[in-house]
Amino acid sequence: MNKTRILIIEDNDDIRESTAEILELAGYTVFQALNGKAGVDLALQELPELILCDIMMPELDGYGVLYLLHKNPQTSAIPFIFLTAKAERIDMRKGMEMGADDYLTKPFDDVELLNAIESRLNKKNIQKSFYSKSLDQISGLISHTSGLNELSKLIAQRKLRHIKKKQIIYYEGDTVNGIYLVMSGKVKTLRLSEDGRQLMTGIYGQEQYFGLASLLMNEPYTETAEALEDAVICLLPKDLMEELLNKYPDISRQFIKILSDNVLDKEQQLLQLAYHSVRKRLAEVLIRLCAQEQVEGGLVLRVSRDNLAALAGMATETVSRILSDFKEEQLIERKGSQIQVLDLQRLRNMKN
């Protein structure tokens, strides 16, 4: 049986050699690089299953290593763990935003090291199931085209990002770096008014794309994207997507269709904000959410009052009052942040 291959990029001889010894005793095949430049060369040569990399190194630092490896399709999906001194922990957000999977703070013990590696390798092994699900929607859009094969290949080459609830994916005004595909969980997009209130502009679930408008317009992101719950997402980089869209007009047409549907949804949302009463607006939000999430035993929504308020464009206190009215009218049942819709048809037929 082939052993899992791990690359250690670390300029401190003691740390590098002791880490290699632990991993070899655990049954891994280990490669060692003395600096960032040598590490990139060795990664391209050996294509390991996982990389451990120090941040502060001569020749090329850890951020540079991560950047170069993520640009190369052969190495972009390799799990990447930073090794960092305690004083450098404040810089780790930069590394995680660049696509690092995890980090270990030096000094770390044997158990910490082996647990981090095992966790990352396990997540890599389950990515295949996400890929197959994500391609179902694409296949329906562009079946019988050569473009589908290229898009499928692009998705399969990308590393998945596991993001926590409330984690920001990008901010309004950030330079567009591509479009995102939700593999599991949910992501919301939002804009802030001048007085600081949030208006939620969209909720994206499994097999849905977000950030598409900014990519097609080649302009900064017009919304902030945040994880509504723990989620797994895949970034399809701008340069690779532009190449694909230019080469395969059929894919371009279908992504334009997705964008058009999003625009129509937002136009409908604006009309509701302008002309509907607060009761009707909240009813429309519940109907929209029900279309996205169904479970056995009825329509159950897991959404906070704050998020309902952001979707409906009203104060949280107003949402609480209307939900209480809906409960008294036996339209819904509430338990914490969980809402069970009892009569969807009456919500649809609610007068303005």
C-alpha cells in the first residue's frame, strides 16, 4: 500500500527534522525543504498529499509559497497547513484568506500535529462526493457540450474551503477574484445602508453560485458575502473562468441566465419593499425561504430574527411582532430560531 506523502517546508533544522521524525514514525513518507523556493520546486516535483510550511523563511516566505502553489493547477488542491510562531498568530487571517487550510502554533506536540494532518486528509477524501453533487446542476444547464467537461475539470481541481457561520468570504468593494460555488451549507449576501442597517440581498444554498455579476462586469464585489451557517465553498478563479467563458459560448449563455434569474429575484424583492405592507413582506420572505428548504413533517426554517429583518428590510422588533401575530393566526409555529410553516397557502394569499 502506498504511504501518504507529506512535504515539510521549514528553515529551522531542529523543527523540520523532529517533525519529519514524528511523521515517519506515524507511517508517512516525508520530503523536506530548507526554504520556500526549494519547497515550491519540491512540491511540483513530488506532488505530495499535504504540505506543512513555515511562514518566516529566507528566499520565499510561506505566503509566497502558498500563492505560487495555488496558481498552479497541479498543486492548487493540496491541503496546506502553516507552521507559525505564537507572535505571528495575528497574521493568520491573511493566510486563511489566501486559502490555507489550517495552522499549527509552534511549539506543538505530537498529538496536535497528527490530529491536524489526519483532519485535513479526511476532509480531502470526502471532497469527491461534493464534486459529484455540484455537477448535477451544471449538467442540467449545459448537457451534451464539451464545455461541461472543462468546467467539471476546473471544479475538481480546486480546493474546497470550510467556513464557519458568520465568517466573511469577501467584503463589498473587494477586488473580484472569481465566483463561488456552494458545495454545502448556506451563504448570504448583504449590503449596508448609510445608517448601518443590513439589507440581505440573497441566500445561496448547495449547487448555487454567488459573485457572478462582479465577475462578468469585471468590477469590485457589490455586496458582502457571509456564511449563514457552516458551509463548504469552492472558488473558481477569475482568470480561469474568463478563459472558459470566452472559449465556450454555451457556458457563457447559461451563466448569464443564472445572473438574469438573480436580477429578477432582486427586482421582485425591491417591488415588495416599495409596495407591500410589513405583514405581506414578511410573508413573502417566508415563502421564498420555504422554496429553498423542505424537510419531512412540514416546512421548517432555521433562520434568526435578524436575518429575517435583513431580508424583509424592517426592524428586528417589527419581525418579532409580526411573527407573534402569525403564530396566533396559526400560520406558523416557533421554537427559538426555528420556524415551522403550518399554512403556506394562507401566507401566499395574504392581502396587502
